[in-house]
Amino acid sequence: MNSTLIVSPSPHVHSGDSIGKNMYGVLIALVPAFLVSLYCFGLGALIVTLVSVVSCVLAEYLIQKYLYKKEPTVGDGSAILTGVLLAFNLPSNLPVWIVILGALFAIGVGKMSFGGLGNNIFNPALVGRVFLLISFPAQMTTWPVADILPMTYTDAQTGATTLSLIHYSKDFADAGMAAIGLTGGSLGEMSEIALLVGLAYMLFRKIITWHIPVTILVTVAVFTGILYLFNPTPVNNPLIHLTSGGLMLGAVFMATDYVTSPMAKKGTVVYGIGIGVLTVLIRIFGAYPEGMSFSILIMNGLTPLINTYFKPKHFGGK
């Protein structure tokens, strides 16, 4: 009896996922944090976010159309997401021209210089943020004081962040205030509660898995908890570290980037542990009070190595 082998391209079953669907799903998850940033910073938050998003979209469109001579793909939402995440890592009083520079660097250098979406080694939004931090340290570390729908922009009243207080002055900081968004900081780090709502939404929609964010948060909690046992000061307090700075924003929305994070589940755990350890080391023993951005970028660079040793199980293989 003759049998016929039919060969056809894979995959044979489509899950329904797409780049656009996932990107816009993440944007929906960012809505609670954006609303909190508007509540705390008002006009400044709106201006910085709009300028960042428009600059990222225009930069990607122009580079693809006139430099690469290819059909622009800005409709997939990735440029919009980069713009929002970059804005979420900036203070709300940052001048427009600096925001534009950061967006151009994030898209032009962090993303398109590697060939566009799917080819970039580092998270583009963090590339833009670190570029601005190195280039304009004074403007990037001047934090407006949180208020209720303020209509001020560059002339907003400024103050110290929670991490700055415990790092430089060793002063007491209120973890509860940081958790609900009543302290100074970048746009997207104002409320850990709002970020957790976004995390719950992405887990429910299966946009991301729990491995990276949970591993990062547990690592930071355990590491700082051990340090706190030996030296119970605010700078070692686990609650302060978990509810302050860009830890939650980075763990939920930055470190989970599909392109720059490991593919295998075991690899994502190693990746998350590395980010958590590096963040604590930089925060406590480094010269800079925040270390999340640097930690994620360092582990982005190690992702190819992690993928070499921790490979996903092949479908149909043992």
C-alpha cells in the first residue's frame, strides 16, 4: 500500500497572536500608570508623553521610508510603545528638545541601527533613557514634586526621590507613600499598585509570563532582606526597594521585552536573578541611587549567552 507524505510550511495552527496585538495589549496595561502620572504631574506628564511618542513614531517612519527604502511598519505599535516607555523613564519637567533627542536616540540607535524590531540587542527605551542620563545628568535627576493635576511644566517645584533620600542622606522614607504614588520620580514609577494592575492584565491576556517580573522582585526582596538583617537601616529596607524607583516598572514592562530577554523559562529565571542582584548592588553600593536601567541593559547584553545554555524544548522532542 502506497502512502503519501504531505509537506507543508509550519506552523500549522495559528495562535492568534501578532506583533500588533501584543504591543497594543502592553499599551493597555500601561494605562493605569499613565493615569496616575497625569494625576501627579498633570500638564508635564501629558507633554512629555506626547512628545516622546510622536518623536519615536516619526523617527521610525522616516528611517524606514527614506533611509532603508522599505514600507514603514509604525502601525504595529512598537514605536508607540517605545515612546511611552521612554516617557515613563523621564521626569515630567524635562524640556521638549531633550525628550526629542532621547526619542531619536532610542529609535535610531537603540532599534533601527540593528535592523528594526526583532533585531535590536538592547531595550530601545532604556537606551534612550541612559543616553539622556549620561548627556544631561542635571535635567534627568531633577524631580518634580507630586501634586494633584498641576498645570505647571518646566517650572514645577522639585524635590528628592525616595531612593535619593535613603542613598545620599540616609534619611527615612515612607514605603506606603511610594506604593500609592505620592513621591517624586519618573512618570511611570509613581504607583506600584497601578503597575501591578498592568501586570495582572498582561498575565491574564498571556502577553507575558510571570517568570521575569516575579524572579526580579523576589531576588531584590531576598537580597535586601539579608542585608537588612545584618544592618537594619532604610537603605537596606526591602519594602523601600520594592516600592520605590523604577524597579516595578522595569520588572513588569522593560525586562519582559520579547526581543531582548531569554527564550527558555529557565533562562528567564537566570536573567531575572541577574537583574535583581545587579539592581541591589548598584542601589546600595554604587554611586547612583537607581540601578534598574543599567541592570536590564547589562542582562540584555548577556541574553545571547543565556540562550546558548538554556534552550527552549523543541516541539516533538524529548
